[in-house]
Amino acid sequence: MTQWTVDTAHSAVGFEVKHMMVSKVKGQFKSYTATVEAPSLEDLTGASIFFKFDTASIDTNSEDRDGHLKSADFFDVETYPEITFQSTSIEKDGDDYRVTGDMTIKGITKPVTFDVEYGGKGKNPWGVEVYGFEAKSKINREEFGLTWNAALETGGVLVGKDIKINVELEVNPAS
């Protein structure tokens, strides 16, 4: 098996959630690591994929909101400094994949499936082969203990339950 790493300078781990039931708040985790072990990235079905996100690196373009998200109301970064994902099965669907694995947030582990689109491969200017992937999933944040919310005067709630996760990856051979 070959080990591959995610080039974080050319990748992004983002999310979005409904705000006040009318718009979306988008954010990202700026600090994360990921490894892929696979015989080849031409076919991910035999791969093992692992991600670790630093919860304190959350960035929603609002310092006050980020502080609230880091608090015990949400991620409780002092107690739970990371989110992890470990693949458990990978199914090929044409050129794309369905990657299922165990995601752990706030000490709660649940299965999560990502729809993964293979973006292709190429060689960078230094002759290193790189591969591109885009992965999408949706989770119910309350299932992971992220239950804080506030009722709105006009009806509904401040923060939606569903979190859309969008991951764009450039993967290189581990050095």
C-alpha cells in the first residue's frame, strides 16, 4: 500500500448551515490532517482514509460566532479538540465513490457517507503526481451532541440541524 497525504495548501474542508431559516452560514476548518493508504488512487475501493480536524481552527468569518462555536454550547474545544473520520467501506459508482466511515464529534461516533467525485490526476511542475477529489455529505448536528439553538420570535430556530460538509482535496504521495 502506498501512503498519500492531503496537500492542505490546495485543499479545503468547508461546511454550511442554515441561519435563521433563511440564509446560510459557511465556514471551514483551517487546520486538519488527512492520510490515504491505497494500492493506487486510480481505484479507491481498497483504500483506507483518515481525517483529523482541529476544532479550535473553525473559521466562519466572524470572531464572535467562532468563539461561540468553540464553547461548550457547540464543539467544546477544551474537552474535544478534534473531529475524526475513519473510512470503513468504499464503493465505486462509475468514476465516483461512496465512502462510508466513522465520524467522531464531541466523543460521539456515527457512520457518515460521503459522495466522492474523482477530479482526475496530473503532474505538478516538480514532477509529482497529484490527484483531485471532491467529497460531499450531510449530517444532523444534533446526533453529535451539537444541540444548542435559540427560538426565533418569528418562528423557527436560529441554527439549522443539517450541516452540509464539502471537502476539496489534492492528494500527493507521502514524502
